[in-house]
Amino acid sequence: MKYAKEYAVLVVGAGHAGLEAALSCARLGLDTLLLTLNLDTIGKMSCNPAIGGPGKSQLVREIDALGGEMARAADATFLQLKMLNLSKGPAVHSLRAQSDRAGYMRYMKKLAENTPRLDVKQAEVTELILAGRIFQGVKTKMGFEYYARAVILTTGTFLRGEIFIGLESTPAGRLGEFPADALTASLNAHGIRTGRLKTGTTPRLDRRTIDFTKLQEEPGLEEKHFFSFETEGSLRPQQPCYLARTNPRSHEMIRANLDRSPLYQGMINAVGPRYCPSIEDKVVRFADKDSHHLFIEPESADTNEMYVQGFSTSLPYDVQLKVLRTIPGLENVEIMRPGYAVAYDFIYPEQLTRSLKLREFTGIFAAGQINGTSGYEEAAAQGLIAGINAARFVCGQGPFCLTREESYTGTLIDDLITKEIREPYRMMTSRSEYRLFLRQDNAEDRLLEKGRAAGLISAQRHQKFKHSREKIEAEKIRLAEFKVLPNKKNTEFLLSLGEKLTKPSSGAELLRRQKISLLSLKELGFSTVLSSAEAEKLEIEVKYSAYLTEVEQQIRYAQDAEKKKIPPELDYDAIIGLRQEAREKLKKVRPETVGQASRIAGVNPADISILLVWLRRLL
Ligand code: FAD
């Protein structure tokens, strides 16, 4: 049955990707329909209710700078905030929130239901309706047909989802939730290639059965930091997390039960994330370690369920319980929900363009776990980009793409479409060659103008950002002009920091030294007029100016290669001298630029030279 209302965009799935996608389309003024399996699980965090951390806080701040929602939702619903990696350089400083899972879902559900031009309905999408390769609509299990100009697929871990606890397996997208079994066949029938991945989660423990006196308490931040550049106000009271440790007895128990592990019995025919191994994997792979850290973290203010970070497992329920009870503080623990592994279908992402559209089709976009990634932040960043691009496609505008040089979001998408992803892809700071430049503090500097151009940043916010930037630049001038003389008071103070002062120096020169901060310059008479966030930016920009200049140079080189476009229809078979392996890889990935071509595994610098000569002949 054809549904009477026609939409501009359909979004399939209301997880982290689907929400950002649907909200951005509706905010850009398009009639949008969000279809999802269960209206009670909108924005659910399937695994740890935590947002941010290394590589991911940068993504959250980028989402915020582009006009997405995740940062505001995380600020509204955190139970604890922490700044990770403070002992390392600013490139890897990362804000992390322990979120209130129930609160986050309530926030997102309320927002989605009250966003103008956005309709939200519970339905399972079972088929795509195409005319040739052009998207027309979707069919649902109840027999409705919804029509629109574009669709964004964000099905997470639900396509033919199957969960494993010990040697038992059940069809499910998450524990206790139905899978979406039909859609993969429709995708395959239209020629969209899919593969199989897996991920896992930890058991949830009853707070009342944990002896917290035996665990190490991990308090939250004292200094104010938020994810969104727009969040104001003071820090709310925070809940502690706790540190526990496994021991040789726990490991022995795991080893003794590997014959009941679906992973080690070859039952899971899918690839898991190397960087997020299960506890049984850690015990086998790092056999020389006799202890692993576990963080016991609250799931919500309204529940006794506690999450055990570091204990993802698909061992049988009774083994999970026995192993946990070997850990000091958990001797009498009760499990409220067991840990499990889930295997699911994903789309091979090399079929996508940089705008997250399926290359061979008109009007079909995909974002999130379905593209082979793992993580809420990775999903949300893609959802936002797919949403903006679906809206632009409907309005007849060109694609909106981000580059590696300006963002982790661009890096993520470039990796997805260029490298052959065969395990769940998670963002890490080491994925970026420009990480000193791609920091969480400067996400607005890098991307706010783009968010404004995309139509998701208000004039008021744009103005506020410009004003703040002007203040920082004026302060840099004041700092360069501020003179510190080598008198007794100043030299003694600097000596106490381990620094010498032998000649008159400017505030900027002193700030470039390792041990001198903006705060310490206050003792020398320089009081800043900046807010703490602005002061942080200024300090990093001045202290690391030499390195940043080098990175900027590197970025300019990279941009030259990115400017060299490759025609989408280029006939690689006609290029004389190209090695067969490079020819095959180039035909498969169909890079959009010479820069992208140079990052494909199996394409070497000699192949790029041949390609460049060929392109020059074509022009
Ligand atoms: P999801 O959040 O999964 O949302 C998918 C949405 O699509 C759901 O709302 C679902 O109802 C809907 N849907 C699916 N199919 C259909 C259909 N046919 N019709 C209508 N609606 C549909 N990430 C980490 O970073 N670290 C981890 O350790 C980790 N462990 C995980 C463990 C488990 C068991 C699971 C399930 C996930 C784990 N994740 C982990 C991944 C994290 O949950 C996802 O990366 C993130 O939620 C992906 O967001 P998404 O929007 O792509 O998909």
C-alpha cells in the first residue's frame, strides 16, 4: 500500500547515524521520515554509555562545529566528565563523558519527535524500490510503501543480526531486540555488495552487589569543559567510576572455558575489531600479562546496572559470573544482563563516494555501522555528512565533502572509501597524519565556516565565533608586545619553574618554552582577557607555532594532490604501463583525486606518476 505523503528524504534507523542524518535534513527544510524498528530505542547506546575519548572527542567537536547534535546531547546527559591524555601533547587531549544511557535516549527521542518537518515512525524496512539504479522508495514489513527522492541507510548491527552467548546463538540486532532479516537480500538483489562483521559487549552488574571499598575510585573533572562550543553554565555534580583488575585466577578460569567460547569454537563467521578485543581474546593474545584493568561505570542515574569496560565477552553466562567473582570487590557480584557478541551485515564502503552516496546509484546514501565502522561518534559524524549530502542532492546542489587535512570526519570517510575495510573501523588519533592540527580545541576554527555554508550554523553563532577569534588574535599581538625584564623577581619566579631569563623577552617568546603556561605569565604581569577555552587555543597556537607551520606546509602539498581530479569514468584499462595490481585497485576504488589514489594500498608512486602523465594527456 502506497503511503499518501511523499517525503524528500527517508532515513532507515534511529541510532546515532540515523538521528544526525534525519535532524540535519529536517533542519535544512526538507520533509523527512525517520523509520526505525523500535521507537523506545531511539539514540540507544548499544555498548558503553560513553561519548568521546581519543580520536572520538575530536569527532564530537567536529559534529558540533558543523551544526550536529551529539555534543549538545552529551553535555545535557553526562554522569561524569574526564579529560584524557593530559600528560601528553594537546593533539591527543580528549574529553570523555560517561553518559546517562536512559537520559541520552530521552533527549534524542524528544528532540526527534519535536523537530519541525521530521516524522518518526516505527517500521521495519524490508526492501528498496528502485527504477533501474534510481531510488524511489522503501517497502516495510507491514506492507507500506514510502516514497522519497533519497534514502539514508543507517541500520547499525541489525542486518541479519545474530547474537552469541557461549555456544548458544539467537537472531537479534541487540540483546532482546529483533534483527532486520530481509533488507540485505534486497540490497544484494540490486547489486550492493555486503559482508559480515562482529562486535561484542560486556555484562552489566548489579551495583548493590559490588564492594566499592575494594575498588579504586575515579572521580570526574573539576575544571569546566564541555563538548559543545555552545554549552554554557557550570559543571553538574558527577558520579564516580571505579577501577578493578583481573588476576591470574580470572585468566585461568577463562582459559579453562575456551572450549565453550563461540569465538574459539569457530561459530562466529565474521571479523571483530582488533583494537577492542574481548577479555578472552586479551587473555589468549597477551598471555604474559597477569592482570587487565577494568572500569566499573554507571549506566544511568535511574538504574543499578553498572557497565564493566574492558570485559567484553561472549563466554557462557555461568563462566562470565565465575570469572567476575574472582576479582576483588566483585566476589558476590550479580549479573543483570550477560555480555554477548553480535554478527551483522555491512556494506563494503569502497562502493561509496566521499559524500556517502552509493556510487553506482542515484539517491542512496549510507552512514554508520552499516559502512563498516564501530562507535557512536563515527556513526554520528557520517550521519551528519550523509544527511547534508542527501539534502543537497534533493535540492540539486553539489556534494558537501570534508578532507583529511581539515578533519577527522574527512579522514574517516577517506579511509572508508579508499582502504579495503574488512574489520570494524574505529577512529584513533594515529589515523591522522595531521593530528597536531586536528585538535578538539580548534574544531570550530577548522569547520564552522563549512557548517555555516551547509546551512546548519545560525548567523548568531557564526558572529559569536568570529568575535571570539578576533579576541584571540588581538591577545596574540598583546602577548608579543608584552615585555618581561630579567629583574630579580622575574628571574626567581622563572627559575622556580626550571626556566632561565637572561635578556628581555616577549610574553610570546616565553610562552613557547615548554614549562611556561599562560597561567604562569600572570605572575609576570600578563593577565589574559580571554575565556578559559580561548586561552587554551591561544596557548596551543603560540606554544606549538613552529610545528603547526610545518603541518600547514604538509597540508599545502597534500592539497595540491587533492586538487588533481580524476574523471569518474576514466578507463584504467587504457592506461599504458600501469601495473595490473594497481589497475585492479584503481578500478575497484575509483578514486576522486590523485591524492586519494596515492593512498590506496597496492598503488605505488610509480603508478601515480603514470596516472599523472595520462591525466595530463587527457586535459
Ligand atoms: P545503531 O546504533 O545500531 O542503530 C541502528 C538503528 O537502525 C536502530 O535504531 C535499529 O532499530 C534501526 N534499524 C536497523 N535495521 C532497520 C530496518 N530494516 N528498518 C528500520 N530500522 C532499522 N562501539 C564502540 O565504539 N565500541 C564498542 O565496544 C562497541 N560494542 C558494541 C557491542 C554491541 C553488542 C553492539 C550492538 C554495538 C557495539 N558498538 C560498539 C557499536 C555502537 O553501538 C555502534 O557503532 C553505534 O551504535 C552505531 O550507530 P548506528 O547509528 O550506525 O547504528
